[in-house]
Amino acid sequence: MDADIAQVEMTRLRPERAAVLDDVQRYEALLSSVRRLMNIPELIGEIFIHCIPDPTDIFAAGKFGHLPRPFTYSYVYAGRHDAPLALSHVCRTWRRISLTAPRLWATFAVNARHYRSIAAMNLWLSRSRSYPLSFCIQFELHESSILNATDILALARHQNRWKNVSVKGTDMLEHFLSSVTDTYPVLERLHLSEDNRYIDTYVSAPNLTQLELTGCFLMSDKLHLPNLREITIHDMWLYDCLSMCRQHQALQRAAFHISSPGTMAPDADIVELPALKDLHLSTPHAAAPTDASDLLMNIRAPSLKKLHIHSEIRLSMSIRDAVLPFLQRSSALVTSLHVDGRYSNMDSLVEFISHIPHLQQLSLASSHLNSDDLLAHLQTPIITNTSTVLCAPELAVIGPLSPNPTLDSLVDFIISRRINGHSALRDVVVPDPHLAFELRSHPGVSECIKNGLQVLCKITSDD
């Protein structure tokens, strides 16, 4: 009888014991060291900062859609780009901490057509205090009246804090830039996107290092950009690109994506670009009459390391007309060479590779290219009576080559680069998965793979 009573009592006490243990565990969690650390405002604030994307990375990649938005309709589905607002709506403590972190509110993207977004932007400007601003503003339609609104003019009042800026719109850029003063004291990166328009306004930005223009062009004689080092121009005339080079001869990197190359003849005065290390030229429209490489006839770049030329022009062009004279005139120690287009006389370029001793990356594509001859040339010694110093001895990455070389040519080339058991060759890139498989399966190549060689497949479009 006593045993039965004790069993009933134990059954009743077990849930109470479990409830007490749950309470103990909850209080232990509150007293944990991690919990105490989370009560340090400075630590939480630093964690908050890492919840928002780095504006430097955003502007470098051009992914402005990842910037935080001052206004959102719902926090339920908030993503990383809604971090400042989402974090400030968790609890009273987090809100207080977020409001005292100006860096959290200094990066944003707004649409000028959404009045709520513009109004929220003013709040963010206030919360960001004196921290440098990184923002993207987009005008979807012609909205001349909106420039008179005090909300938009708020950006002008904070112009001395503009650090990374992107402005997109139709017929709006010149109006917007005219609404602010000519000087941008801390501006470092500027992206402007318009529809085939020349912008006639003064721009003075002594600290600007990166400029990207899409479908628009800033009149070069009205610019004061003494520290400009990188420039990217999309969808503009070839002559405008040359004008920008002439105005800013301290450029280190230039990328020109030409929509209308036009007709250019060699200039009497070659533009000297002594600091240029990286040059990308592309003509993405097959209907364009001439090739973007015509720009090379007018410049000299003795410090050039990387040259990338891509053309979709359907007419054949001679590699001897512009590309080779540019390389010879520059006498640069080029380490990376990529040429993709309907260039004829490719054998001239193949022969010239012997004069690029520090070449490390090579990719060529042309219907006039004999890839097997190229690989055979790369196996020839550059010093007579020796077989240990081959053409382009530092070559580390080759391919894709188009047309495809034969399997035997690739195998012979790879094996030839092994000297005393060592090879500078690191990657062989082919556009055909079947060729890549055969190459990896070859006994001579598989031995090189064991020593670190990679055979990669990169599918490219047909020439």
C-alpha cells in the first residue's frame, strides 16, 4: 500500500521537477558569458555593421540592388539589404544601439518615383550624421519637377559627404548634377547611367579614383579629376574614349565597351599612358562598322600588364593593323593577353609571342588561328642550341583557344613545359568537355596533374 502511494506521489512530482529544471536552464542562459557579451552596446553595434554589405564591394561589382533600402513594405521577408530597418525593429535595446551607429544608415538605394522611399531617405541622412555616404538613386522616368522637392535637395545639402555614388535615369543626370555644386570633396567612386547623352556640366572631384559611364559621357574639358585611376565606359563612341585617355593620362585601368566605334585614323600625337596596366576593349555589337582595337593606333602604354580585346565584328580585320603595332610601340612587359575576334594574320601574333618573355596567361580565338601551330611555336626554344628555355617560359594559364587544338598537340605542349620535373604551367583551359576528359585521361598529362596541373573546361560561344 505504501509503495503504491509513493508511486503516485512520484508521478505527480516528476512534471514539477521538469518545470523547475526548465526554469533553472533559462536562468543559466541569462547568466551565460555570451549573454553578458550581448549586453555590450559596442559589440552589438559592430555585429550590426557586418550585417550590411560593404559599399566598396557593391560599387566594384555594380550590384546596386544589394544596397539597403530606406523603405520596405514588410519586415517579415526582410533580406540582407533591409538589415538596418530589420535590426532596429527587433527590440528596444537593438533599436537604441542601431540608432547610435551612423555607419549603419550611410549606405542606401532609393527610387525617386517612390515618395515614401525619398521621405525615408531624409531620415537615414539624419541618422548617418557626418559619416561618408554611399548611395544609388534611380529616376525611372523624366521627373523634372521632382528635383524641386526638398527631399531630393537633401542629398545636395550633404554633398560634402558623397563618397560612392551611382545615379541612373532617363534625361535626368544633367539636371540632377546641375542641382548641386561643382565640387565633390570626398567622392571616390562615381557611376552614371543615361541613354546616349552628353552631359555638359563641371565636375571637380579631387579624390575620385573610379569612374563608370553607361550610355553617357562627361565632357572631358569640364572635368577636374586629378586622381582618376580606373575608368569604365559602356555604349559610347570610340573617339570619346580616346578623349578621356588624353585628359587623364594617370589611368591605371581602362575598360571601353564600344557601341559605335566610328572611323579613326592614327593621331599625329600618340597619347602616352605611362601608368596604364590593364586595358579591356570590346565591341559587343556585330553591326558596328569598325573595331574597338582602332583605339590602339593612338595610344602607348609602356607599363601595360593585361590586354583583353573582344570583338563581334563580322568582317575580318588584320591583327597587323592595330594590335601588333601597339604592342611593339609600347614595349610593355605584358603578362596576360586575350584576343577574341575575326582577326586575320594571326600567325604574326603567334610569332610576336616570342617577344613577350613574361607572358603568363594566353587566350586566343579567331577563325584565322591555327591552334596547333600556336602550340608548336610555344615549344620552340627562344635561345638557340638549347631546349630548356622555351617561348613564353613563364606561361601559367593557356586557353581557351579557338578553333580547338588537337589532342596530340595539347599533350605535346603540356609535356614540353616540364623541365627537370617542374613546370610553370598551372591551368589548361579547353572549351570542350570531351576534350577535357581525354586530356585528363592521357598518361603523360595525368602525371602532370599529380604535380598540380589543372585541366579546366570553359564553354565559349562559337566564332
